[in-house]
Amino acid sequence: METSRVRERYETLKHIYFLNRRMSWLHAIQGVDISRAFEYTEAYVRVASVPHGRLLDIGSYRSPLPLFIAQQGYQVCLVDIDPAISQQTRWARKTLDDRFSWLAAQADGTHLPFPDFSFDVVTCISTIEHLPGDGDIYMAREIGRVLRSGGRCFLSVPHSTVAKAGKWGRWFQRWYDLPTAIARLVEPSGLSLAAHGFLMGGVVGKVADIWYAQPRLLRHILSWSHILLFPTAFKKDTPSQHDARVLWLFLQR
């Protein structure tokens, strides 16, 4: 990866990392997960290409990304089916001032409680793959419905050279190859694919495999340490469709 791109992503990650530490003691202990570090930075690089406006983040849970994006001047709304999403408002009061527009709501991403064409940008980071049945298709349709003309959407999902579905830890999960992602996510949304790419390949992907084989509690406790490794990790991340662990899609209306 070019030096300027590495620097841009690492600076973004540092801002997100330190914001994460301010949100709560639990955030400070757990840090930012290795996969999220790559996904958050790629998402923001793509989002930053869209003029400031209304942004919807789906599946936010405890993510620091919506707060970071709000700090950059976007009007942010975030939803999650988990009632713990209400805590995001408390964290926002600690990290944002009255200049920022912010709304957190408990909602099902397959039935978003917003009118058509409500948002300029939608982000969905490693969320849509956890919906069983055709839930990912229904959410993709909802994303297309609420996105305005000229709007953009950033999606990231687990990648595999052969599409599959099964259990990952406590969760149902799909792994997408590019044709399956287009069939289940892009086409149902009614949006067009503006760009796509892969994350966490080569050496980084092998390290991630070892990392995710560790007990969940150990991963959470040590996730704060990633910030020390990522200048090198971004340089060594040379993913392709043959070995990447994450696929991202950038859609447009």
C-alpha cells in the first residue's frame, strides 16, 4: 500500500482508537478489534468522499465509528436491534458537544423506521451477514429504500473463496464471495456497485486467523494493543479475492 494511504488510514485509526477509549471503561479495556480496525478505516476513507449530510449506521451496538463520523460534521443516526444501543446516546454526551446532530434508536435493520430517501450515506460494518434466512436480502432492500439520489453505502462482510453459511461463535454468519455478495446484497438493494475491495490478506490474514482462534475473552482484553501494530499491518495488507478475510462494497444510487 502506498505510504500516503498507509498514513491516512493509520491517522484515522488513531483518532477512532482514542475516541473509543473515552467512551467507557469497557471500551478502554477492549480496544478496537483487529478486523474492525481495517473495516472502520476503509469505511471512513470511502464516506469522506461524500459531502457532509445525513448518515445512517446499521448494527452500531458499541461501535465508535458513528461517533467519529459525527465529529467530522455528519448528521448521524444509528440503529441496532439490541436495546443496548441506547447507551450510545450516553457515550455521545461524553464525547460530542451540542454542535453535533445525533440520534440512536433500537430498530430492526430489515424494517428501518425511516421514510424513503432519508439518508445521504449508509454504513453497515460486519452486520448484515448475521441475519439468517433471507435477512441479508431484506436489509439490502431497506438500505436501497432509505438512500437518497446520489447517496452512497459502505458494506463490509466476511469473505471466502466459496460462499457458505454456518455458526461463528454464538452467531449465525454468512461468508460471501463476490458473486454471492452481488446477488444477495447489491442487486436486491437496487443500487449500483461503485467500487469494491478486499481486506486482511497475506500475512495479515494469517495473523487474523491465529487471533480469532483464541478465546473471546483473551481477544477482548488484548485488543487495545493493535494500535501499536497497525503501521506495519497496513503496509503488509495485500489482500486479493484469493486470500482476503473481508470483502467491502461501496454502492451508489
